[in-house]
Amino acid sequence: MKLELRGITKVFGPLVANDHIDLVVEPGEIHALLGENGAGKSTLMNVLYGLYDPDGGEILLDGEQVRFKGPGDAVAAGIGMVHQHFMLVPVFTVAESVALGYEPAGPGGVLDLDRARQRVTEISERFGFHVDPDALIEDLPVGVQQRVEIIKALSRDAKVLILDEPTAVLTPQETDELIGIMGELKEAGTSIVFITHKLREVRAVADKITVIRRGKVVGEASPSSTETELASMMVGRSVSLTVDKEPATPGGPAFVVEDLTVVSPAGNVLVDDISFEVRAGEILCIAGVQGNGQTELAEAILGLEEVDSGRMVLDGTELGGTGVRDRLRAGIGFVPEDRSTDGVISSFTIAENLVLDIYDTPDFARGVTMSPTKVAENAVRRADEFDVRYTDVQDPISTLSGGNAQKVVLAREMSRPLRLLVASQPTRGLDVGSIEFVHNRVVRERDKGTPCIIVSTELDEVLGLADRIAVMYRGRIVGVVDGADADRDMLGLMMAGVPLEDARRQAAEHHSVLGEADRAETPGAPAAAAETPHTPDPASPEERP
Amino acid sequence: MVKPLTESMVFSVPLILAGLGIAVGFRAGLFNIGAQGQIIVGAIVAAWLGFAFDLPPVVHLLVAILGGAIGGAVYGGIPGVLKARFGANEVIVTIMLNYIAVYLISFILRQPTFNPGRTGQRSPAVSADATYPLLIPEWLVPGNTFRLHWGFVVAVLATVFVWWLLERSTVGFEIRAVGANPKAARTAGMSVGRTTIITMVVAGALAGLAATGQVLGTEGSLTAGVAASYGFDAITVALLGRSRPWGTFFAGLLFGALKAGGFLMQSLTQTPIDIVLVVQSLIVLFIAAPPLVRTIFRLPAPSARPRSRRAVKEAAA
């Protein structure tokens, strides 16, 4: 089925999310929609899926104009969508999940699960999905859950399949499988709209690439364009994709974790007997697929998560038995994984958010009386130093974009002399420009001699930033690799629980599509056309004591 | 001409004070339904200190006021501790404590100390030293019958205090942070439990002050109906004031006027007094349900993410 969008416009208040977007997807084509977070990709797809009513423009299917009043209409017209966050019920079986929404019924309204089961098997076999219709959703790995979503769409005869950031939760190997599935679907004549901000994947799978920036189509590109070309189209200026850093000059072990175990209240072992150390002046990245204990590890370091056994020693001082505040005051900088729920208070002003964990220090308060002037002065200084784009520091932080809000968090956490920096997913949801900025600041903190722990699920980030990499799987550290000789395939296998040596061997034997792309590029000539140091370079305000 | 105004202010004293207590709770994300009980306990303590002791003039009043505040604070602190320590839901606990307070006062009013005449209705009158002086004394306006007393000044001072507490103190910063996003507050090293307890103690103390306005001022003694429905009306007042100190103050004045004017309106114009309740209820409805109001009057929804002019300009650049 040929899908055509003409002049789609969607306005939210003063914000034009989609500005006369044209898009043509031919039958059996994988069409990548590339753009940064907030560029308007998801809005466009929600318009197409009938979730939003467009303010202008039309949708054509095989040359005929259609109008969707809701997702039901879109599904009936042959459009399927796999959301970034899966819409599945954990306690349902695969067959039940697929049946949900159009429940096939026998006589008397009795649910005909056999028919659903049959449909799952049929589709699963046709495309080589290997999905058991009777498995419970909660028992399935994310990669398979995603396949269930795809089956769900296909079972409703989707001719156009929209995949919204499908690889965000997958290991490289799972991504590989997904790419295979996309190929199969394409052969069968299904059109795929593939939404992403990851350049590498786009080049690996897309037939055609449309780049969106700030709600407008800024151009089309072919998969043979280089990543740098795509990135500059996406961002609107040339960017550096590699993290610019000198080799680390680590000192002695500054932060040591010994036999750390964290057990959830329900009795699940979340962090399982972990030991590692971070040296002064090095970046240790904790890699792994989301939900393998990294979050809990980071929270345990700050004292948010109760430790079951084991100990943590920072510069010779035991951390056990101290509270969150003590640890912050002891010099731990903490960038939480979920900025909006843990990092900032959205109704507070930018200035207040910048002192969220230092509001009662003598710098800002005399006794219990706070000084609004000092808080505001601090805000202006920090915001300028960290290049936060704001109108007024007294505006609520919710008026800032994700990237700027994250800079506020970093500015706050790095405004104190640090003895340890723990940052979880520091660049999640950020645009390329902000990612570059965040990485540079982390490297600069490292160069000051601070031990840094970066938890990330993004392999690109891990490979670019880390001096050493620890891979976590099911609460354990599978292995620690040196940043220099890490390779994407090997890390990917380790993220799936394959021990270090096996992973190294297997990775050498079989290269994934994305790993292949890595090799093609290295030995990497500087990817960026021109370095654009877009940040002022303030003298580092605090020296380590 | 002036008397109705002062009457409105008389009625507004407990509404403003208890409303402030509720508002502080709201800002910390706590739904304190217990102002009623906190008023009753505060009233018992204040009245007892007022009639059972003999202290020098100014000191006696201050002791009685302080006692009322502490009584309310302790009674408000109970749900705070239960929530912080055991995670008990403050809504349920405060409702239950309201019942306890209601039966407590009727029990107390049957005790010999509180009820020498055995009528079970009213305690002995609070000593003259422990009552709020009238705000407009006889010598200033001879022959006046104004009941307005210094409790109103206490309400104004309390409003200023609450403003300072919420907007200018580190404690208020914690209260607002915990109320807006407890997870982020915890991550920033604040103690959610401690803040919960402090908030409930402050809320209870304010409700206790509301009680002093009644027993040490308007009523002059402890009665079973001392709290009337002030503890519940205060919730409406705080809602109307959008949990802001001065907003609550003016909302309290408005509700005080409605209360004061209701009776007169009924006797002079035969308008049923229930209309006051109707007006109050409509106010709550309109504040509590902005989407409903927007639907009725076809107002546009505020945009999800307000963008400043400069941000738009930057985006265009």
C-alpha cells in the first residue's frame, strides 16, 4: 500500500509541531524518519495513527484521501503501530495479547482463543518470529515482546507498519534480528516507517531517509550518506559524533565497591554480589540492557536504595550507614536516570532547581532563612556556565527543553567539589548538540581527577565515553573491559549474559550489522567536518580540595 | 455600616487560620482533613488554660494561645508521625481522629473541672486576662458593639508567617519540594518523613490558633460546638486560596462574610440561608474542575508547554 502525507500541519498552542510535512512511502519500502527528540516525528506518526487530528493537510492511501477519527480507523485502513513503550498486559499470554482489541468470538460471545493462537502461529512461522502463543508476556525478553507487538499489528492486516524507536530497548544482537524481520516484512510487501534518531541503524536498514528538524522536512537522504552528513542535517549544523578526550591518567582506586547486594522488598535480588573499583580520573561505564540492576546500583551508591550486604568505600571512608544528604555533602554528584521524576521538580523555578540539594548551605541560607537573591545570582552564573538556554531563571523549569533541563541537573551536581560523579543515562532523550556538551563536561570532570561512574544503555555512548566498561546482566557484572579494546559485538553479547572470553570469541566469529558498520569506519578519521566549540570555556570554578 | 464588616472579620478568623493549616498541608502534598479535630483539641487546651489558671494579664493570654497551638500541633502531629513512620494514609487517619476529638470534647464537658454546673454544654468562662482584647475598644468608638478581637491580628500575623515559611525558609523549600515531587526531594537528600511530620505539626498548630479565636475571643468558653464546621470550611477556603497564604487569607474573609451575612440575609429578605452553601459549593466545583469550566464556557485549553517569546525566536533562528 502506498502511503502519502501531504502538507500535514499540527499546532499545539504557539508550538508548530508539524509544519506542512510531505512524506511518501512506497509499498514494500523501509522509510526512515530521522530527527532529534522533539523534532516532531512522533507527532506526525500520531496524526497518521489517528491519535491527533491534523490542523491541515491530508493523508492518502493508494491515492485515496482518508480521515481517521481514532486509532480504530487507522487500524482498519491497514496501518499498524509499534509504540516505543509496548502496550502489552504482562499477565496475558501472547495469544491473548494479540486478540486484545478485536477479540475473536465464537457463538454466544465466547472468546475464541484458539483462533487467536492459530493466527499467532501462522504469522510467527511465516516470518520466522519463533514466538510461543501460550507464553506469558512477562516471561518474555523485550526483543520478543516487541515481536508480539509486530504480530499484533500484522494480525490486523497492517500494510503500513510504524515502528517508533524500536531499537531503544534492544541489544545489538536483538537489533540484528529486528533488522532481519524488517527485511522479511519488506519482501512480503509491507511498508515500514521506521522512526529513530540513531544514525547507524538508519544507514543499515533504510531504503529512503527523510530528515525532520523542528517540525519541518529538511531533506531526504540516501542510506549511503555518511553519519556526519545525516547528523548535520538532523541538527542543522556540523557536530562532532566522537567524544573528544585525551587518554585517562587514572590515579589510585578512589571508590571501591565490595560484594554489594541489593534485594527488593519483594525478595528479588536486584544487585547480586558486585565488586568493582573506580580510580581517580577515570570514567567507568556500566553498560547493560535496561533493567539489569544498573539503576539500583546507582541508587545504592547514593543511599536511595537499601543495601542488603557488602560495602562501599569512598576515599577510605565507609559509606554504609550514612543517608543521602550525608553522601551528597561528602562529595558525591548524582545525575539520576529519570530527569523528570528524580532530577528536577517541574513546578519549581530554574533557580530553585539549581539549589535543590544545597539550598540549606551557608551559601544560600542563614539559619532557616533562605536568600532569594543569592539563589537567583547562583542560577544566572550556573546557567551561563553550562549554556542553559532560558528566558528568566524565575520561570518554572518545565519551560525548558529536555536538553536544557539536563544541563540544569549537571550544573547543580557539578557546582560542588566532587569526589565521585554518578550519572545514570546522562544523555537520554537529548539532542545531538546537548549530548556533545554533556559528554564534554563529564570528560572535563574526569580530567579534574574525579572518579566517574556513567550508567548507560546506549552502546554508542559507552564506547565513546568509557575508559573502562563493566557490563551488567541480571544484577551481576559479566565482565570489565578496557575501553580501548571494547567492541560493539562483544559488549552486545555480554549484555545478553555471555561471559567475557566467550563473548570475545563469538564476536570475532560473527559480526552484527551495526558492528560491521563500526569496523568500516574505524580507524576513525575525525567524523566531524568542523569542531564547533559552542560552549564558553569557563575556568573550572572549583579545584579539588 | 461598620458592624457587618467587623462581623465578617470575626467569622473569618478561624477560617483563615485553619485554612492556612490546610494550605500548608496541600503544599506538602498532604490532604489534612483533620483541622476539625485539631481545632477541638486546641480549644480544649486553650480553654482549660484560660479558666483554670490565674496568671498575670498579658502572660495568661499568651500562655493560653500557645497552649491552644500546641494542643492542635500534637493532634496534627499524630497523623504526621503515623504517615512518616508507618506509611498510614493521612486522609483516613485524620478523619478517624476527628471522630475521636468529637467524642473527647463531649466526654470532657461532662467532667467536673470543665463542667461544674453539670449541664454538659459549656465550660466555665475563660478568665478576662486570657481573652483576646477587643480590637476596637470602647474609648475609641464609644458605645460600639463590635465583637472583633485581637484574634484577627493573630490571623494576619499567621498569614505573614506562613508566607515566610513557605517562600523564604529552608523548611518551606522542603515542604514545597516534597509536595511537588517526593522522589526528586528524596534524591536531593531531603527527608520526606521529617518534612511530613513538620508539616502536620505546623498545620495542627494553625488549627489550634483557629480554636483560640473561638474560645479566647468570640465564644469566651468551651462549648461542644466550638469547631462548628470550621475545620471543613477551611478546606474550601484553602482550595479557593489555591494554597497560597494571602489567597487563603482573602478566601477566609470572603467565607467569613458569607457566614456573617447569611443569617441577616435570611431574616431581612427571606432568602434561604442554604444559598450560602450553594454558592460555596459552586466555588469549590469551579476551582476543583477547571476542565469542566473550560467546557462550559468553551475556553481554550492552556497549551501544554508554554513557550516564551525568546525560545520561539531561538527556535526560528
